[in-house]
Amino acid sequence: MSVNPLRKRVHEKLASAPGVRAVRRPVTPEAAEQFNLHYVRSGPLSAHPIVIIPGGPGVASIQLYQATRRRAAAAGLDVVMVEHRGVGLSRHDDAGHDLPPEAITVAQVVDDVAAVLDDLGVEQAMIYGTSYGSYIAAGVGVRHPQRVKAMVLDSPVLSARDIEAIRHAIRGLLLEGEVEGTEELAAKVRRLVDDGTMDALSGEVAATVYAYGGAPLLSRLLDLLLTGHTLLWRAMTQIGRLSLLKVPYHNEIDLVGRIAFRELDYAGVPDGLPLDPSDALLEMADQIPGPTPEFEGEPYDLVAEMPRFDWPTVVVSGQRDLTTPPPVAERVAALIPGAVLVPLATAAHSALDSREAAALRIVRALVHGRAEGLPAVADELDALPGNQSVRLLVWAVSVAAALEARLPGRTPTS
């Protein structure tokens, strides 16, 4: 199917934007057919640019991160971002058809990064990967170690077994109250689970509220549920589902989401216990045409490979992150010789997307050879303002909670 006219106009506009280029890449390693893999470079040129790889899979780079690149350039950073194959400007082959399933693998995405560096004439780069992007960044370290000058792994993904750490983190917080000051919060969640009000999807909402708004905001929202006020919760659950929908040049999971299941086993096997994140993660698979891809195996054994990484590495971890929880980041930092762990006490998942000011400060420290001092200023970094969109979201939820609390509720949960 050829590209529709509206998408074609957007494509042409983005492809002609300053700093945007394309490199020819094979559709698959064995194929003669090629396609245009787009990327963008911005900021003052340097010998070792920062390649920023966003999360996903499915998150685009060129349009979605325009403002981030402007701010990075203002901070004196030379940034390269690659439009992931199967997404946005890199979605189609020369005939305008979607790239086929066999074109979408972690190994090919990793090799795309190296091909962009070749096209730029860059021998070594600093690689910044967040969430899923951290796996791609680490993959560059495995397949192309000579191209890595330094690395930032933000909210890192380590292996297909991360789902166990995610389960433990969510249940430890929401059911067991293992985090200091959350015992009362967990008691409320247990009541809601016992009476069937809170299922796995509601648990994902609760985890998100906690990550961005902390225990006090989540406790207020739980009180709404306990008094029969469900309007805000239902709205947030639907918004969570909408966030998975395809938005061209922003989030296009339909072609590339198979990586999450086939190679990284995002959802694992549901265990049938309360608040299993597998149930929510499987909703992501609904955006992929056809049956949910079965897990075939990881492309890399990062547990075995990371001890060979011999470049400066910073591992960033939001301490409220329930998507790639802190124990995963701590293990990554322990595996990589000399890695510097930077815990952000009140941060959620992906500093790049929720605490951009801190993320850029961390990159600048790495560029200037000051990464070792980052743990000492972790509290200062954590105190930097969060992204405006996140602050607005927290404010909106707080206001909505206050308004709904004034409405008549149903019979409180006993």
C-alpha cells in the first residue's frame, strides 16, 4: 500500500528539515533491496557526538524530540538521533510499502546506528539510550565496541527476565508497602484488590501515579476509589490505552512492537497473581497486526557481555521507576566495570522524557570527563525541574481528584 498524501507531505517536510539526512540501508542483511534510514544531527559539531536512542520500541526521534535537541544544542551538545527502522521517516521501502517483519530486529537496529556513524565519518560516539533504547545502546557496545567513546544507560533494560523485577517492584510497593512511608497506601490497595475494584490495568495506573506524583497523590486517588469515586480512574485507564495508539512520526508500534515480544519478552508469562504487569503489557501487543509474537530468544546476553565494556558508563535510575525498577539499574551498574550509578530519588521512568534538565546535565558531565562526580550531586540533579508536560499532568490529576472528591460517592469499600 502506498503512502497516503497527508503522510507524504509530512514526510517531505520533515525529511527536508535542517540537519536531517538519510543513509541507504538493506531491508534485511541478505536482501538486495534498500530503504532510506533517516537521522538528524544538531548542535555544534564535535569529534564525538552524542547518539540519543529513545525508548519504545515504536518511539520516533526526528519530530518528537525537536525541542529536546534545541535545548541540547543550547547547552553546547552535538546530538545525533536515528529514526528507528519501521518508524516515522524510516518506515517505508522505496516503493512506499511498510518494511516487512523480517526487517525489524534488534541486530539490524544496532547496525543502523553504526551505519549512521559511518555516514557521518564519526569513528566514536557517546551513546545515550533510555529504556528500550538502552538495550540498543548496549547492543552497539556488543557488536561495535570500537565505536563507543562513552555511554549513558537511562532506566536500563537488561534482559527478558526483567519482568520478574518489575513484578516484585510493583507488588512490593502496592501490596506489601516495602517502600518507606507506603504501608498505609498498600493497605488501601489490598482492600481494593480483595473486593475486585483494582485489577492489573488499574495497578498500572497506580504505578504511574506513584512514579510521577509520589505516594501522597496516589493515596488521594485510592481514597477516591475506596469511596466509590471511579470517574478519574476510568479516565486515566482509557488515556493509558490511548497512549498505545499509533501516532505517525511520534509513536508507531505496529511494525516494530514485535521486537518487544519476540526478542525481549516484555510481558513474560502471566503468573495469575494480583497486579501482574504482564496483563497490561500484553495490551501493547494488540497494536501489532496478527497474533502476539512468541518469544524466540534474546539477541544478546548482556549479563555476560557488560563486564567487557571498557568505556566510561553512567547508569541513571529513577527511584520511583516501576517500569525498569532500580534493582535492574543497580545490577547493570555492578556488571559494567567502573560504571557510575546516579539514583534520582523522586524521578520516574526515563530521565530523558521526564527529567530532561537532569539528563542533559548528566550528558554534559560525561562529555567534560566529570562523570565520577555525578553521584555526589544526585540530589541536586533530582531537584532540577521535571519536564513541563509531566508537571502539567500531575497538576491536572491533582485538580481532577479534588473536583471528584466533592461529588457524591457510592458506598465506601469496607
